[in-house]
Amino acid sequence: MKRVWASIGHWAGPLVVLLVAAGLRLWNLGNPHSLVFDETFYVKDAWTLWNNGYESTWGENPDPQFNAGVTDGFTDDPSYVVHPPLGKWLIALGMAAFGPANAFGWRVGVAVAGILIVLLVMLIAQKLFHSTVLTMIAGGLMAIDGHAIVLSRVSLLDNFAALFTLTGFFFVLLDRRQNLPSLMAWISRRKAQAENSEGPTWGPTLWNRPYLILAGLAFGLACGVKWSGLYFLAAFAVYVVVMDALDRRRAGLHFWLSAAALKQAPATFVLMVPIAAVTYLATWTGWIVTSGGYYRDLVTTNPGLRWSGPLAWAPDWFQSLWAYHVSAYQFHVGLVTPHSYQANPLTWLLMIRPTSMYYQGASLGENGCDFDSCSSVITAIANPLIWWGGAVAVGYLVYRFVRYREWKVGIILMGMVAGYVPWLMYLNRTVFQFYGIIFEPYMILAITFVVGLILRIKDDYKRSTGIAILTVLGIVAVLLSIFFYPLWTGMQIPYWYWQIHMWLPSWI
């Protein structure tokens, strides 16, 4: 009976956290019933994908009609888009299920992705820390943070990218836990067989690593949403090779570095990269099997653009798709169109310029306003305590990794490296704070790691003091989420209530 109650307790807490996350993301999801921010692109593109198999154009000024429920105003003419199709297909699933005129329908896909992110954070925390308490803390922080809530309630692509990259991270973590035992088992078998057991060896090439294949699949799906998924594929492929080398050194293999670089690294490439490439290409199926997509027949109608030489065998559709990718890449790297809420990546961890995605003012008696002036707002302001605390925790993990070389710290920081560092190459581009959703889970894991250190303090007085402080901070974090929740969900509030949330002038 004790085991039964222990098992119930082990799952009940995380389940409650997941239900809280679902409630915060799904409650009144259809409000406002209008396209907000970049929903004007992705929602309408999603619906044309569902109907035509490729993104199509709409008539002039289509948003008012779409908001009113007229959702058939698209044409057969292709639209030039610069993000892959998968995220829009996932948005379209919700629209197909609940109707394209239903705002809940066009947002439910990102809401489900946000709930799954909370679940994944808890699964990862459990694997890393082996503690139900820390699992609930990690999931709870992700569940109540405003940045994560807003990105789960506005139909953009970034939540899908965060979901798939976090899934890839989870599989890399599972491979990390499997690889060293597999290596040690090979060494034990070799010694038992007494075949050159005393001589130097490179060690095995480990091919039986299904989690690496799954990681490659997940990162390929992430790339099918946004190309930023490629950074995760590259970063974690390098991470796997480095950890393979360190595992071989710990196992006592003589040529551990050359073996990891020359034997295991090619195998890791084969396990991860081809599946990622095929998966990414599969996300373009609609564009490939139809004939109306942008640039779809570029090479066919312009034979002079057809490749020659060793690549002449490539089909026309592939060459046209490549040309499309080159054009989209040039668009991305050259995007410097000013926007009032653009935010330099150097300021993201400080949350200097969170993105306002929706604002509608009202006067007394207008649209149900009971005050002199009202506001309905959706602003991706993170819970300040969680976000700034996460930034501090990441900084501490950098220090701790330099000093102690702990693998748990290293894998969390690698998530930050993949999700944040590449954006520092594009300081002059038009980019936004909400892109940070892709690395926020690792900030949450960093906080959880620090909390775990406090809970393991051996001195009773210091541990009790630490727990008391953490309890107070946890209560404050919950109260802040309650305080900011109306600004994350488009609720109508008095204008003065919106003003008291603008803690920094740059938030306005």
C-alpha cells in the first residue's frame, strides 16, 4: 500500500502542474477574436496551406473580413513566405478541427505545444535531478511564466520550434544516459574474451543509439518550423561527439580523442543528420506535390537556371526549392526593417523590450468598459522574477561549469548556447524578444538546478534558511503571475492597471 501511495504522490504533483499549465493556456483562448501581431501571416497562410497545399495570397485588406468569419478570400496565386511550412500545417490542424472562423481553432495548436513543453520540462527535470519536488518546480515555473503563456496563446511559429528542439534535447539526454553503460559493456566483453585486452585500442563504434536517431528527427521537425532549429542540430551533434570523447577517456581507452573524432563522430553524423534532412524535406511535401507554390516551377520555366555538371541529375523541383531557400536566406540576413518593438539580442536576458502583440483602448461605456479608460493588452512580458532569476541562474551555471565541469550543467548550458548565442551574430537585424521562448526552458532548468543545490545543503540551519527564502520567492512568483495575467490574455482592464505594470519605460 505504501508503494501505491508513493506512486500516486510521484505522479499527482506533476499532473496538477500540467493541469494548471493547460488551464492558463486554454482559458478564453479565443479572446480577442481577431488576428493579432503576426497571426495575420501565419493563420491565413495555414488556411491556404490546408486548402491549396501551398501558401497563397489573399485579396486586399483581408484581415477585417477574416476576423468577421469570411475565410474563403484566398486566391490560387502563390505567396512569398520565408519560413518552412510545418508550423503552419500544425496551426491548420486546429483550424480544420474547430473551423477557420474560430479564434480558438487557429490558436489551439500553439496552446497544445505550450502544454507539451511544460510536460517535457518536467520529464527532463526528472531525468536530470531524480526529484519529484524539483520536477514540479521546473514544470511549475514554466507553467506560470507569462512569456511562455503568451507564446502559447498567440498563433506564431516559435512555440512549435521550442517544442521540437526541446524534444531533441530530451532524446540527447536519454542517449547520454545510455551511451556510457554501452561503452563499458563493450569493454567488459572485450576483457572477458581476452582478445588483446592489454593492448591499446580505439574502442567501439556504437551504432545502436536509437535516441540519436529520434533526436535527429526532432531537430529536423524544428527546422521544418524555423531554420533556427538547425542551430540545435549542430550544437547537440557537437555535444554528443565531445561527450563520447570524455566517456572514452573515463573508460580508460588509450586513443579516446582520435576514436571519438574519427570513429564515433562519423557514426553520429549518419545517425542524426540524414534523418533530420529527410524529415525537413518531408515538411515541404505540400509544395512538392502541387504545382502552384512560389518558385515551384522556377527551373522548369527558366531552363537557363538548371544546374549542370555533377548536380545535373537533381530534379527540377529540388533545384527550384534550393533557389527558394537561397532567396529566403538572403531575406532573413538582410531584414533590417525598423519595428517599434524590435529588441537587440544583447538585451533579451534583461527583458528590456518585451513584445506588445495587441492593444485596444476603450472609453467609459465603450465595449463594456466600466472605467474612464480601459485597455485590452497582450504583451509578452515574462514573469519578472522568473525571467531575471533565470538569467542570474544561467550566469551562475557558467561559473559552475568552468569550475567543476559538471555534465548536467554542461547540457543545460548547451541548450542556451544553441537557442541564444547564434542570435548574437545578428545584432543589426529586426528581431524580437519573444524569440527567446526557444531557450526559456533551459533558463527554467538552470533555476531548478540552483534550487536543487540549496535543498542539498548539509548544514541544517543554512538549508532551512534557504528553503524559507525559496518558499517566499515561490509565493512572490505566483502572485506576480496573477498580477500580470490580464496583460498576457487580452482581458479588459482599467488603463491605470496597465500603467502600473510598465516597470521600465522601454516596456511601453
